[in-house]
Amino acid sequence: MSMRYFAHTAPKDRGAEDAWQPLADHLKRVAEMSERYASGVNDRLPNAAWAAGILHDLGKYSERFQARLRDSRIHGVNHWQAGASSLARAVAGRLAEAFAVDGHHTGLPDRYRIAEIARLENEEASGLPESLDVLRGRYSADLLPEVGPGTRPPFEGGAGCLWIRMLFSSLVDADYTDTAMHFSGAKDKTEEREINPAEWLAALQSHIARLWDDDSPLQENRDRLLGDCLRAAQRPPGLFSLTAPTGTGKTLASIAFALEHARAHGRHRRLIFILPFTTIVEQTADICRKVFPEDRFGPQSVLEHHSAREPAEDAAKEDLLRLTAETWNAPLIVTTQVQFFESLFSDHPGTCRKLHRIAGSVLVFDEVQSLPVDLLNPLYGAVKDLCDLAGCTAVLSTATPNALGDAARRLAVPGWSPAEIVTDPEALAARMRRVTFHFPEDFNRPTPLAEIASQMARESQALCVVNRKDDAVDLFRLLPPQDRHHLSTSLCPAHRQAVLAAIRRDLKDGRPCRLAATQCVEAGVDFDFPAVWRAAGPLHAIIQAAGRCNREGRREAKESPVRIFVSERQPPPGLYRLASSVTELCRNLDPADPLAPASISRYFSLLYERTNLDAQGITELERQLNFPEIAKNVRLVGEDTVPVLVEYGPDGSCVREELENLERLFGEKPMPTGFVMKLRRFSVSFYRREATKQEIAGAISQTRNGWRIWTGQYDPDLGCVIPRPEEMIL
């Protein structure tokens, strides 16, 4: 009797081999599923995905792996190199498949690793005691099909890397899904959840009819923008820009564009919003859930995916939410720029699992001007590749005129020419000008924060946005204590959400409200203050701050001042300080109207001229197919950060106790996802070097399984308070 080969043991009883998963069954199911997933990307990828799937676990035909299934003490069996080596050396034109197979457990390799295993002799190529020929003989004895010649990826550089990652994603998702189905005993649950454009558009139009029911000039501009979006949706799929000021209803109008575009062309499966900050993700997801409620469109019809989301109320819902976040099998996804782009450039199997579901989507990049300038070439290049290779349509949305116009043509992205959706962006900006800017006469003369606080105190409601967290703290302390608020990333997400809600209530009810904040309030947060102060900084940030003044157009522009002042402290170093200096230069070049479209175009031109738009050399790394280095260097947050838990509010006060209980229960094993998500709601991000410094100072302690806990002062207004040297002198 010939030996039977298995992929996995039984879910519970290791000895019951009748319930083990035959290896041939696993290979066939993964190949079929991977082929199906890849078919959503384009019509050239499915054959490659099938080939990767049928050979991905070739090394499990090794007797050592089969022994490992029966003895958990056996470790270190590399069961993936055999399939990768077979594809790389023995089957012509299957190098992309070799990358995917070799990386499906440990991560995508670089080309030198693939070249190395392609050169190995037959006896060494498998990385196992048996030769490749022996393993392939056992594969054939299981009546599995031969893999014929393939074709090289039809793209090179960034597009070639995207091709390989989409193949990798299809394989990983198929492998994870089939394995999970075996151990759970469930049937195939991979039905694709996609938008029904006509049904979703009808729901949106009904929502807009209820919401926009007046005949004000502001409403007229919103109606014009909506009309532009619906008309532009008839154009062929590809790259679009949407340039419209704050308050014009861009979020709902862009959803209308996406749904009408999907209806008109019949090829788009889902809508993905990509936003700069978690506060805007939460706000946008709330809007989407109101338009597309779960009781009508199904559970997780709107997926909110970011590191600080609230966990579901019960284990079953949390499991569904976790799986949906891992796979992005949802009709509408709202996520962060960090989550989207760092996934798109990742080499990690779990992170890349969802990528194939980006294909065939309408992508809305809101507040696109906030993308890091020193990564613009590779980021925009990836967006263009998604449109060309994966059937996407991308909408680059911004309230900043000319952020995507003449200046953006300096990008080294072939064919970069987004079609503007708005009929006349400059005319719309002129109609929507709701504020009056006041720039300093002399950028060399700083204004003390005490003077800014005094000016704000004369207003019932006032916002000041500063460049630094220490400035926000100092200004807060100078404001009248009874009606002041503070917002920065020194507050944990749960704390920020509570402060945002309190400010919105004060503004709505007309109560006194004065806010000292960092840039975390600028992009997309729906505040409407009658007066705004902004520390001199990047011009596009100043425009964003102005969007928090007279947002609803209830006052005349001359009654809605936005005052720019020079802070006594320098802006943060690096690109932010460079952009701030360009703002000063543009102000001097065109003192008459520094915010005219021509001035803004000049600002971006100068900024792009003075910045290396691919500072990490991603384009060269893509040419080399160096996936690990690409993943390491595409970081939208410049420095590495670590989460530090804080004890905030009634739910956060028990974090330490719950963590200790779970450590006793789980030891060093991974904790339940729901609890991890809850913890992240009560965490503050520290740069790693600052976290190390605070650990040495005794303000941060570490638990046995690596969690950091803030043991310093957590202020009810200021969040994590780090003592400054001058405050430690008695």
C-alpha cells in the first residue's frame, strides 16, 4: 500500500488520520481558489495563480514533514522551497510564481534568493532530504496535473512588483482560507461581497435628498459638484482628480461618482476610501454607515479598517470583523493612507492577503495633498499601476487648488495626467471663499503664544492650530480655563474621540469653545469656528486649517478671519520645515494674494523642485525586485513608532488589571484580537527612541509579553505629559 500524504492534521484528534486533510486535496483547492481570486485582477494572472497554488506545498511530500504532523517536537521543515525551486528552475517563465511560493510563509524574498534556489542542483534544490525529482514523483503519483510553461510578468519595475504581489495575495488568501475551512469544518465561505451600484446609488440619492434640502448659495455649490461628479462618472475608467473646497460635500459627491462610475461601466466591485488620519476615517465611516446601514446592506457592508477601531460587542462579530479586515471582502472600505500604502508595498503574507481585492475598485484618496512628498513618485506610481494593471479607477481628492495640476507634472510617473472632475475648480474656489486671510507682515518676527491666547480669549469660539505638541500644551495652559480644549496625538484615540464630541456639541449649541490643537484637526474634521489662528507652516496645511473656519458659510468672509502668525519655536525638522520655508518664499513672491491658484501652483512647483520625490530609492529597489527592502523603506510615518498603553477614563482605568489577568491566562501567547483592538483605543504612539528614553526615566514599563504601559502623568486635558527640563528644576 502506497504512503498517503497529508497537508494538515485533524482539527482536534491528531490520531484520527481519516479526518486529516489529504495533501492533493489541499493543493487542488488552493490552486482553484487562487485562480479564482486572481481572475478579479486581470485575465493574465489566473494561470500563474493556479500554478503557484498547485505547487505551493510541494515540500509536504517529504517524509520529514509527514513525520512532523505526527510529532510536534519536529521543527524546521521548509516545505515551500521545493515548489519555489521547481517553478524557478524547472518550469520556464514561472519566476513570478516562484516569488509567491517561496514567500507564502516567511515573506516575499529578493531576486537573489530566487536566483540562488534556481541554480541549486536537483538533490539540494528542495531544501529537504529528498531531491526535487523524488518529490515531483510523489506529486505525480497523487494524479496531480503537470505545470506547463508560463510567461514572464508582462511588466517591470513598480508594475512588475505589483503583478507579483497580486499573485502572492491570491495564493496567500487561498491557502489561509482553505486551511481555516479544514480546521473549522466550514464550507467555502469566500463568496465575494461587492457593491450593487444601482441599489447603493438609490440609497445615496435618498440620503442626499433628506440632507440637502435648502436653497442656500452653499447648497447650490454642493449641487453643482454632485452634478459634475455624476457626469464625469461616464468617462472611461482611469485617473481622476477632484478639486473642491472644504464644505462642498466632497465625501458624498465622491461616493456618487464611484457608484455611478461602477454602474456605467459594469466592472468595479467595491469602493475604498483612503484617508490621512484615524479621526477622519472614523468620521467618514460614520457617514457611510448612515447611508448604507447594516440592517439593509448586511454586516460589515462598511469596513472601518485602522489600528484604533473599537472592537465588536461580542466574539462572533469580532471574528467576522477581524476576518473582513484581513481579507477586505467588503463592498465599501474606509482606511488610512498608512494601512493602504504600507500594505501595497509590503512583503508580509498576512498584510498582503487582502491586496487582490483592491483590484477592480474605485479608490478615493481624500486629502491627497497630505501624502509624504519624499515618497510621491513611488506612491503615485503605484496608484497609476493599479489603474493600468488591476482595473481600478482612482480619484485624487483635495481641497487645495493646483495640488495635482502643473506642479504634479514634475513627477517621474509616465502617463500621469488625472482628469479633473470639477468643471471649473478656480471658479468654485472663488465662490466658496468664506474666510479672509491675514498673513504676517514680517516672517522674521514671532508672536508669543501669550498674545495669541489673549486674542483668542476675546472670541467666544476660536481655534488655533500649531506645528508642535509642546506649543499646543503651552497655548492651552494660557487660555481661559473654563472653556478650553486641547487636541493632539498625546491623547489616546478614545480620549480624542470624546474631546471631538464635546467640541462639536459646544459649537452646535453656541457655547464658548476655544481649542488649541496640532495638525490632527486639519484634514477633514468637520469643525466650524468663526475665527481661526494658524502657526506659519506648509501652505497646504494653512489652507486645510482655513477649512475649519466658516465651514457652513453662515457668515461673510470678512467676518471670518484666518490669522497666520510666526511661532517662537521652529516647525518640526525635515520636510515639514522645508515646506514651511517654501510658504514664506511664496508669500514674498506674491504678497497680493498668496492663496490664488497661481500662487498655490508656484508653491507646489517650488516644493517639488526642492524635494527628492523618491528619497528612499524605491524605484531602483523595484527594478531589483528587492521586496524586503521596499517594505522596510516605504514608511508614511517617518520614524518607527510603538504603542504605549494609558489609563484613560472608566474603560481605560482597568487596562493594567485586565492585561495582568490575560498574561496569567495566555502567558506569552498572542492575545485575543478583540482585546488587542480594545487596548489600541487606549494607546498613544511614541517614536521608538522617545519610548526608550521614557523607559529609562521610569515613565514607561514593559509587561512580560511586550506591551508598554505609561506610568507617568496622563492628564485629563493634555494626555501623556512628558516633563521638560525646565519644569524639573526646583
